[in-house]
Amino acid sequence: MIKLTTAQFARLHHVNKRTLHYYDNIGLFSPAHKGENGYRYYDYTQSIEFEFIRMLKEINLSISEIQKLVHSFNTEDFLQTILRKQKDIDEEIKKLKRVKAVLAQKQEHLLLCRQIDGMEIQMIEQKTEYLRTVPYQFEDDDFIKVFQYVQDTWPPEQYRAGVGSYISLEKVKSKQFDKYDGLYSPIMNGEKVKNVMIKPSGVYLCGYLEGTWDRLPELYEKMFDYAEERQLRLTGYAFEKGINDFAMASEEEYITQVAIRIKDSSKLVPEKKA
């Protein structure tokens, strides 16, 4: 029989001695032996039980729930707990996957921002996107109002994925920049939501603007000139989004992307793929 002091058992499991003292005091997990010298010792066979307790703690069971499972073990209760926690873990995995996807998108956007200087136009091949949409009328360029509206409309995990606006090409051409059709946010894989817009795949004419929104009309004019010179037929909506709104120090550093699909673009050679 191998006996371990509190310090030795703590080192074996890479935990603080205080954790073991606390578990002992509340009767959750105590040393198996008491020596003639008054010292208490753990048995190495207690390691499995201790790691089981740690696992239960990692899946956010409360101390009282753990005590019930450990000291008053009931197979049915344990099976119900397992089922409940498996569902919780599945939800947490989905959440982390969404976070990972958003971080990858932010990384891609920051790398793109390094290439933007002032105002640029490119043809970019884009994949199909599924967008969650909501109508919104821009009365002014007050970002706070827009964000408050988004907060009231969508859950945090949705608007953290990014928020943009969309406007029909006809309104842009007639310079009705205050008549946006609404706001959009990309839907993460596997999510089921209402009011879904499909942004089709294809080659898009993408304009980039560094600076404040009041220069957007100028960007649109350059994009239309670019399309006319190359005999490109634009269609659908103009999708606007900030691509560095999470990493800018001032409005002058804000970079907006405008994307408009090019009709009959199968023979076009895009400058890059998104």
C-alpha cells in the first residue's frame, strides 16, 4: 500500500494543497488513512476517484451535485446527469465553433486591411453566404443608434459575427443613400434562423474605403466607372460592411467594403478568392 502526504498527492495531480484541504473540510474527498503520528495520508488508489471529481467540476457541476453523485451514488440520477451535461457540452462546442469562425474571419479581414490604402477596387470571387436580415431605415450616420437597434434585435452571438447593411443597386444609382433596405449578419454553419437572405456565389466587384462613411458616394462612383470601362453588368444589392471595426483607433482608420455581384461573371478572372 502506497501512502501519500497531502503535498505528494497534490503534486501528483497538479493541484494546490488548499484544494485538497477544502475538499477534506467539506467532506467531499478525504485522505484514506490516519497515521499514528496524527498525519493523514492519501492512498494512491484514490487518484481515480479524485480525477472523477475534477472531471465533474470541469463540466460545471456544483459541489453539492458532486457530493450527491460521489457519496449517494444512484445509477438513474447519474445517467440523467450525463444526458443533461452532454447536451450542455454540445451547446458549448457549437458556441466555441462559432467563436472560432468569427476569429478566423477577423484574422482574414485584418490581413486584407494591410493592403488597403485610401480607396481601392477589385474583382473578387465569393462563396454563397446565408445572411440574417432585418429592415432598418438610416435616419443619420449615428453608429450608436444602429448598434442599439442591433442589440435589441439579435442575440450577442449573432451580431458578434459582424453586421453590415445592404441597399438595392437602383437606390445607389439614384443616390438614395438614406434608403437602405436593411441590416445583415452572416449565419454560422448549422444555425436555423428566420428572415434569411441568400447572397449568391460569383464574382463581385468590391470597393474598399478607408475613412468615414460620408465618402461612400465617391466610392460608388468609382466602382460604376470601373464597371463601365470593363463592360461589367452589376446586379442585386450592394453589401456594405466594416472589416476592421474591432481594431481601429479612429474613424479615419475605418475600412468599409462594398460588394456588388457581377452578372454573367463565369468568364471573368477574379483578382482573388474570398
